[in-house]
Amino acid sequence: MAVIMGTAGHIDHGKTSLVRALTGIDCDRLEEEKRRGITIELGFAYVTLPNGERMGVVDVPGHERFVRNMVAGAAGIDFVLLVIAADEGVMPQTREHLEICSLLGIRHGMVALTKIDMVDPELLELAQEDVASFLEGTFLEGAPIFPVSSVSGEGMDALRQAIYARNKELAPKRREDLFRLPVDRVFTLKGHGTVVTGTLISGRAKPGEDVELLPSRALSRIRGIQTHGADVEEATPGHRTSINLAGLDVEDIRRGDVIARPGTLFPSSRWVLSLTCLSSSPRALRHRSEIHFHHGAKEVPARLYFYDRDKLAPGERALAEVRFSPENGEETFMAGVFGDRCVVRAFSPLRTVAGGSVLIPLDSAPRRRDISPEMRETLLALPDRSGQAGEEDRLVTQLELAGPHGATQAALSVLTNLENKRLEKLVQTLSGKGRIACYDKESRAWIAAAALQKLSDAALARAAEFHRREPLKPGMAKGVLMPAQVPPKLAHFVLEKLLRSGALTAEGEQLRLADHRISLASDQSALREKLVEAHRAAPMTPPNLKDVLEELGVTLKEAAPVLRLLQQEGTLIKVSEGLWYDSAAIEELKHRTRVWFETHDDLTPGDFKEVTGGLTRKYLIPLLEYFDRERFTMRVGDKRQIRGRVS
């Protein structure tokens, strides 16, 4: 893996001069930088190592007005060369830059004490003591301090050898499979078109491959790749990389945009963070406060929301939600991955006040009210846990927080920041343990066992409520059990699980609780018997239902559940509005009709009157229309023919 070194330090402490002395490259490329003698934009160079390889160098501006540019450059470095001028010592941006490096998770570095040609030996010794004291309690405590002069070259060999050694010692962990290039510079190159540069923080890419620009999701293709000015056949993690993009103009791309493979990152309007307020912050960070949010090479306005407090005091850490503020009337989106580092700067006074780690970089993150205190603690602990147990907990926790829809494997890649091979092995292990389940094999969608159980319990509760509300109905449609917002494949998976477990029973297209039995109340049982009795008393000429109910003193609304049950179980048959027949009578009439058609080709209403033994038109016409609806007979003109008859 390639290593990237970055500078940090106060304005005019000699960062750019030091890089030029180390590399022979002048990082100040803008006319304004040369005229004013200060670094404004990021500068890039490389150190040629003894083995011939090139180590990338990022030179950052030191002026407080350009801290946003400094953060963009520092976001991709592995170790820092903190530059402090011997004649001035530690200054405001020395402190802020070191804090930014700490917030970005940088844990390695050394100090270059510059301009030693401008101080006497006694003052140099005092400067070294002051710097060592300043570094106490920071990640650079005990780091080597190299007194150097970019003018005379004094001390440069020792610094150069230390840089070589540090490059060999460091082995930064970077994903090989998730291609991400945060853009820190975009320009047009004559004869080539649009070119973007950045530190390739993970993944690999080759010319000819398709990519997309995030957050716009504009598609492009890699025309060519360079590393440190040389054409290469493959971009590898940790290198300063230039990519020639097809089909995109300079105006389409902004600093902070990310180049990635299509469908691998998911731009979102809000993230969940583990946020730490700097001990040096002049005041606490308040709930709903407006901030400058820095991630990768991008800086956006945003607003902070805390889960369990009104303010975050200096030195404290807490769970926070950051919502990116709209710009120019359009919603702002950012593309990140679990474990990414971020920096927070206050609006007034404009200074670095906090930073932390990205926990959930997707819009599907649960709302603050939906995360319990226990889950907050679990979330905050995720970045600190390593090994297989830590990875398993990370994956399961993210799935539990993904809610009732779970997450696809592509989303899990972002939510866990695990290599795809490792992720695949992990989901299979957890599936075998019953902690997660795959409900959609085509899209590789997973759900946590706890979330699956909640869906199952909710479905059973809805079934129980349905049976309570409709005790005379034998079952319900599947849609009653699963809300419309649940994906169809997940709904099917849950219901199949309940059917396999025996909790639900299917009867045709309807479902019911396995222990559900239709039971009538005593008054309903009596009504049922009276209705059946009334229709069986004169089976061929049953009374009008309205007359029966009036005689019993029951309204149609009160009788409706009992009538539905009688109809569903096939005891009574509704022939027309108000006219119900006992099922045995209907079967008898069908039998007589079949017998008629054994010797006749068709049936007139007069014929049917003969078949029924003299029924009047009050019964004949509704019965004939009922037979037609049931596809027992077929009307042809004024006559009927029996269906299914073979000539």
C-alpha cells in the first residue's frame, strides 16, 4: 500500500519551502500564491524513495482563511509532517491543524522545526523544548523533532531518512474493492478533456471502466489514469491519482465530489455520527447548532442534532445526527462509508470545534426517537471493536437499525466498511447462527433476526385483531397482515415463515391464526338456527329475508355477520337481493335441470316452471339468472342451454 505524507502548520512557517527542498517540486502553482508568498490552494508533490517508488506529498495552506482547503488535503494522508518555525514557535494554526489531524484519525507523524538559520543555538534549544511540551497529550507526543533549514539544507538529510523509514514502517489498511476518489482538484487538459485529482482512499480502477460522479450520479468512463505524472494501467489505493473522465465537463464537477463505481455508494442528506467536542473548544456545541461540516475533500453547511442532550461540552463524546443544509434551493447530499472521519467547524468564531466518526451514512438511518439508550451505547462502541466478534456486532447492529426493510449487501458494504469477500463470509456465518436472514436472494437483501421477529409478531397481532373484529370470518387476505410499505418479497418471506412454524394456516387465498375457530355468541347461534329453519320450512318458495328479519325483530346490520357465515359455509345461498335458498334446495333444482337437458336441447322459463313444479316468476327469473351467473346455464336469446354439454 502506498503512503501519503501531508504537511500541517501555521502560515509562513515554511511548509512549501520544505516540500520544495525535499522533493524539488514547487507546490505553489497559482500566480496569486507566488505574488503574495502564501499557499492558498492544496499543493501536490512526491518523494522518490530509495527503492524507486514515489511517496505522495500533500502541501496544505496555513492561513486561517484557508483551513477548509487544509482539511480537504489532510483527509487523505497517513502521516503528518508538522512544520513549526523556530523563530515563532507554536501559533494558532499550529494548534488547529494538529487538532484537525487528530480528528481525522491520523496517528503518526514527526515535526520539522524550520528556519533554524534564523535563530541562535540557545533559542533553538528553547524552541525544541517548547514544541515537545506542546505535543504532550497529543498523538505526536514523543514524536521526533528535526531542526532543519530549507535555505542552507542543514538537517534535511536526517529528515529525509526519517521519512523513508516511516514510509517503510507504516502499512495503512485500505479496502481493495470499494473504489473511492474524493476530488480535490478538477481542470481541463488540452487534448484530453476533463481531469480530476485526489487521493485514492480505497479500491482499484482501470482505464475503460465505468464510474459515476457523486452526489449527482452522472455517469462517465475512465479514459486514462496517472499517478505522480506517469501513466498507469491501474489506480491503486493510497496514491495521488489523476483520472481523465469522458463525457463530463469541468462545470459538472466540484471539489468534494466523489468518483466511484456505479451503485456502490449512496449519497444521503443526513448521517449519524460519533462526535467529540474538542477540549480546547471555547464553548459547548448546542443542539440544532449550524456548523461547517468537512468530510473528505468536501465542506458543506449543516445542522447538528443530539440524541440525549441539549449541548456537547468540550471533551465530551455523544451520538449526533448531522443534516446537510440545502444550497441554492437544492437538497445537499454526501457519499460516505462507516468509519469515515469528519471535522466540524463553528460559524462564529470560525474555528475547529469537533470531529468524529461516521456511523450510519445513509438516509435510511433511524430517526432520533427510534434509537433506544442501549442502542446509542452500542452504536458509539462499534468503531472501537475489532476482530470477528466486533465485525459481527457491527453488521447485526447496522441491520437492526436499518429497520423493518433490512438492507441489501451493497448497502451493508457501506454500513460496515468490510471487504466484500469478508462481508460475504460474515453474512453466511451469521445466517447459520440465526442472527440474520436473507429474504431476497436476487437483490441480496438481509434482515436482522430481531427485526424479523418484530415483523412476525406484528403480523400475528394484526391477525388476532382481525379475528377479534370479525369473529365470523374464517380468514383474511395477506394484505391485512403486512403493511403496504413492507417490500413484497419481505412480506412473503415473513408470512411463509409463520406458515412453516404453524402459527398461521392458509385456506385458499386466506390466512388465519392456527388456533382460530369460528364461534357464535349465544344470541347469534339462535339467530342462525332460526334463519336456517325459516328457509328450510319452504325450500322451493323461501320467504323474503326482510320479512323473516322483521318477524324475528332483528335488523339487517345485526344479522349480516351470521348471514356471511351461512354463505361462507355453504348452508344458505344468496340468489338475489332478499332471496336466499337453502343449499339443498339449490342442488335439487340443479339436479332436476340436468335431468331435463338429458332429453332437451334448451330450456325456456315455461319449461323451468315445469321443472320446478310450478314456481312463479317471482322465483323462476332470479333462479335462472343465478344459474347463469354461476355458469351452470347459458342464456341464448330467451332460452337457456346447459354449460359443458357434449353434443
